[in-house]
Amino acid sequence: GNSVTQMEGPVTLSEEAFLTINCTYTATGYPSLFWYVQYPGEGLQLLLKATKADDKGSNKGFEATYRKETTSFHLEKGSVQVSDSAVYFCALRGGGADGLTFGKGTHLIIQP
Amino acid sequence: GAVVSQHPSRVICKSGTSVKIECRSLDFQATTMFWYRQFPKQSLMLMATSNEGSKATYEQGVEKDKFLINHASLTLSTLTVTSAHPEDSSFYICSASGLGAVSRNTEAFFGQGTRLTVV
């Protein structure tokens, strides 16, 4: 079956630091890959997505590249802000399933 | 993006009672709605998929008689936790996809979640 593994948190960084949150997956076929973000007190929001190998999703300064050879979809941002503090979920859809398969989530804390 | 409203955000109930959670798509019609459950420090686990006008499809290990799902219209799905017990305490999240079949690329929009505590 499908599975998503992402780095455990919390991850604490200073403002303007470089961010990487690792995500690897297992799935049959060619899944679509997503990063969702959950700000305090709010629902999950789609941050970015990629639907085929070598695609790069990007939004709000965040990027992730669909790497089929390493089955990875790492999230990166060059300079984080305090407002980026949230929980980030890596997810996939595919392998014949309509629902999303999520990683455990990574709590990101950005300190001023 | 589209808005999905989930209600209530928090509920406390006594053991043995039933609780209903509503999920509404406010500005679009949702053919398919999904219900997830999240345990502390765990990922969101898909419980069931519901299609408007059809019976829900439950994931393995989810008791369909305990977690009743109704998707009677294109804008409303409900999850009823029947005869709740403390082990049902969790965070429940719904998501909705727009009209048409769900494909690999379909975006899902999420509700804010419901924190259920059974005492």
C-alpha cells in the first residue's frame, strides 16, 4: 500500500534560515505528491503539488521537486519567516486510491 | 481556494452517547468527501470515502456501524460517532473534492477539524 515518511519535528529555526523538510514515499504506479500546511487553529491548506516526475511545485517561496529515482518530495525554502510557523504535511494520491495518504506532519517553529 | 466548513470545532460528550459532525462545502459542490482521523503525533488516517447519494466506502479496520457517514447532498456530509467511548477521542477532519471523479490531480479542500473528547 501507499505510505509517506517525513522527518519528525519539531523543527526550530531562526528567521531567515534555510529550511528543508524531508519526505519520502512508497506507492504503486505514479502518484501525485502534495505538501499541505496547517496554521494554528485552521484547517489544512494546499501549499504546493507535483503530478509527475521532475515536476517542481512552488508557492510562497516554498519549493519541492518530485524525484522518482529517490521517491522523494523534500520541501525547501531559502529564507523562512516567523509567519511560516505551522505544521507541514507531505501527502500523496495514487495507487488506485482516491483518498490522500499523509505523513505524520512536521511542526515548524521559526524564532525571531 | 474553496471553503469547507466543519462543525463543531470541539465537542465533549459522555461515554455511550452519539455525536454528529458536519462537513459543508460552502462555495462549491462536492461529489466526493473524505473523513480522516488524526491521533496525537500521528498522521491523518483515511477512515472513509463518501460519494453523494451512495453508501460510504470504509477503509480496512474502520467500523461502519460505529462511524456512520451520510452524504445526502452535494454540499453536506455528516459523520456520526455512535455509542462513543473514550478511545474514540480524537481529531476528525473532513475534506471535499469538486464535481466529477477524483483523479490523481484532484485538489482536496479541508475543514478545520473537530476535536472530540469522550468522558
